[in-house]
Amino acid sequence: MHARTHRVLQLFFVFAIASALLSSAAAQGTTPNIRTLFDFCRAVAPTANAALYEPPDPCLAVVQQNEQLTIQDIVHLLVIADYLIKNPNPQLLKLLLSNPAPSTNVQPVGDGNWRVTVPLTMPPGCLTGAADAANCPPPTRMVETQGISGKISGIYDSVVFAESAGAQLNLYTNAYINALQSCSTPGTRAPSDVSQSCNLGNLPMPSSLTGAPVSSIVAALGSLATNWPVILRNPLPSLYPPSPADCDGEIGGTAQNGNYGDRSGNNNACTPSSTGLYETLPDSNFPLRPYLTCVKDQGSRETCHTFAATSAMELMVSQNHGVKVNLAEEDLMEHYRLTWSPGYMHETGDSFEELSGAINNNYFFPYEKSWDYNPSHSRSFSDAIYHNSCANYPSSEPGCSDSAPQAPGTCVDLDFFGIYIPLCSLHDAGVSGSPYHPTSVTSFWNPGNTELSAEYMILNLAFNQAVVWSFNVSPNFGAGGNTTVNSKGQTVVTTPGYVTYNASDVQAKPLGGHVVQVVGFAANDELPAGIPAAVGPGYFIIKNSWSNCFADAGYIYLDWEYVKATGVQAFALSSIN
């Protein structure tokens, strides 16, 4: 293609997509104004007599950050457009352009994200009235999903990975080494099939692919991935036996509290279903289950990316150190949006960028008890700023402010000839870290080959790595399972916890973007009786962050084909200290 024609097409793509982005921003009311920014300056800290901190002043910083983040989105769109021109991909383009439509259950927050009403699973006693109402969750709750900016960042990550020979070779090298070890151990997964064996003999050595084009490395990745059914039955052993600790016994955790903490929406009455994969799969078929920490709740904030990243880190600590820990989402979010990728009014995020920031800045995750998560149940967003973020949140915590990082802030009024000008600053809370630090993340989602991407999701799970995945939320995911419309015109869930691929579901208007941890896989021949087989080879097991009363005690099971159709980006946290 002629270079000028290519550039025109690229700019056309960016113009079309940027127009959709700007329309979405306008509908959300995200344009700041001077009055509200000065209000923000006065609101970031309740104590006006606190010590004066040096700039950056939040007033100026918010404007600058909004400009920088918009420029970043446009730069990312240029890269995505270039990829789409060279690799036409209708599915990827549809994922990029498909955004929520406001409705009774889906409303714009105002900061670019979406507020969605989702149903909660009611324990049997609550349905019959036998249980005390105080022990029953409400029938629905509000959650926040990602707007288009978070999705652009995720697609950009996957496109960069797809076109990088170095990143592809890194994935192949890690998978090759782990596959050799996995294929040399006896299968532990039931039912075992001793006739199966790996076919690695014709695979090229990773060193022979140095300097090879992307296409050659992808071909090698594909050849290795054909062994996934065997490797699935031969997962690598964890370094330590699992800790028996329950939610309250996790090191660094705090007691559950309805107003704050990372389990604020959890309820002890919400337990795994007898037909769910969490309960029915044997340990041999769900080897990561004994190492998983408690399901958490992101509350009324768009911090799914932080919860997925933190949950991945907790799993790696559990496997590599033999202890279950509860790490502080609040502190990770503060560092991410205060320092590594500043965005005082930009709560959406990218888990890969977030954990990469932790690695590059030698960040050690603090324990939850060092800075309890603030779910901000009473928070609102208007006039381009957050309000009431700190309602019902203890002043004894290290910090809080009406901002995305919720870092502590201070303001003083400067008397300029009788005109009082607020000088303010947000600053790091200075919370001490735990002994645990991430050291490596490996991308593996290729938007041009989602089948291969799903296969590497299986391989990374079998290699005991923590998998994080971002996607477009379909209506059935938001409902907590497959749905149908009854004779009264009501939408009802038919198989709670299971989302089987349905073209009309994945092609419907999404409910926004979301980031979760993938923790297991069940093949169709491993499903409980009465559960419909997946359209693909089976169901991926997802650990969500909408409390333990969503879907199956906080877990939800997604058809292989659903994952392929809705996925935006995926990576593995492959090592920690």
C-alpha cells in the first residue's frame, strides 16, 4: 500500500474512533471547569491548616492529566488503526466501537465509566423467608465498569504484543521451558488418559528463533499450543502445600466491615452452589483452588483492574510462599493513579500497565490492614469531579480524598491582597510494604488469533501463573449466567454462574469493560450433571470482584468461545520475589 494512502486510512480510522470517544465523553460530562476544579482543591483535604506541600497543584494537574490522557488515547488509537489497516479484523473493530447504551440498568457515571445494576445470588433461606433478613444480601447492587479509555489501553497492549517479535519470543521461551517440565510428569487430572502424550519433538529451540519474523514465532507458538489438552492434565506442582486459612485468617487482612475494606459487600450466607465448578471439581481438576484467596468487592469504584492485579499477586504469594495474604488494593491504586500513570479524575485503568509500574518502581504490596480499601459507597461524580468519596470511611486510615487515587491531600489558602487562592497537593500516604514484589508479567493475547490466545490461557494456568483478562461485559455476564425471557417478558437466569456462548448475547450492546482473574478451566466432560456443554472445549473459571454474592459465590464460568469473542487483552503474572 502506498505510504500516503496508508496514512490517510490511518487518520480516517482515528478520526472515526476518536469521534466516538469524544461523543462518549460529552455524554458523560467529563469536561472540567475552573469553578469545580477550585472546589476540588478545597475538598481534597478536610484540614486547611495542614502543612503546605509543593506543587503539582491538583487544580492544574487535573487539566494537564486530562490532556495527557486524551493524547495517550489518540496515540494508542494511531497504533490500533495502523494494525487494523495491515490486519483487517472486524471482530476487533467491533469490540473497540461497541459501547454501552444508557438504560434503566446502565447509566454513565460522568468520569467516562458506567454504573451497572447487577443481580445478586440469594441463599435459599433468603428466598423462603427462613433466614434472618439481616443475613441476606440485597437482590441487586450497583457496580462500575470501564469506559472506552480503559478498553483502548487494553487493545493497544494486545496489538503491541501481536506485532512484537521480542514479546512473542519471550512467551514462546517461557512456554517451551514449562512445557518440557509439564510433559515429563505423570498426569494428575481426572479422568486420566495415559495414551496421551506431548508432541514437542519437532518444536524449534527458542534460541533458533532469535531474529525470526513474528510469523515464524507465532507458528512455533501454535505448534506448542496443540499440546494444551495434555499439558492441562499435567499441571506443574506448586512450590508449597496450600494454606488452610479462610478469609478471616489471611495474613494482613482485617475483619469484614460493611462500610470499608475490600470485603465490604461480602455476606457469609453466599456460599458456592452444588452445581458450580468451584464446588464440584476435584482438586486434581482445579489445582489452583486451594491457593486462591478470598473473593473481594470493589464497591462503587471502577477499580476492577486493581483488584484483578492484586488477586493475581495474592495467588502467586500463596503458591510460592505457602501463605495466604490479603494485600492492599487501596495502596496499589494510589501509586498507579498518583505517580506511575497520574489521573486524579481517571479511575479506569489497565492491569498490565499497573503491574508493570509496580515492577519498574520496585513496589512492595502493603497488607490490607495497613490501608483498608475504601469502596466509596456514597460517592458521586458531577461537574467533572468526585464528591463524598470519604463518607463513612475512618479518618484513622492513612488517607482519603475526592480523587481516583484517593491519596491524602492538603490545602492552604494563600492570601493574595485579600483574594484567597487555595494551594493544594495530593501526596503518597507512605504506607510500608509487605515482603512481596512482582517481578515479571507476560502478555499473551493476540487479537489476530484468539484461538491461540485461549490456548495460552490454558497453558499459563497449567504452568501455575496468575492470569488476568480484560473484556467487554455482555448482558448475560452482567446477569450472572445464561438468561431467557419468560412468558411475562421478564429476563430470568437459567443456569446461574454459567455463561455459554450465544451470538446474540456477545453482539448486544456491552455493559462496559471489565478486568478479572482467570483461575481454572473445566472441559466439557468434567461438567456437573445438567449443565449445558460449552460451545467450545469447556468453561474458564473466573474470579470476579463484585462480592461473593455475585454469580456462584463470586465466581463465574465462561465458555471458551465467549472468551474468544469478548476478550480485549490478557497477560500472566509469571514471577514474584
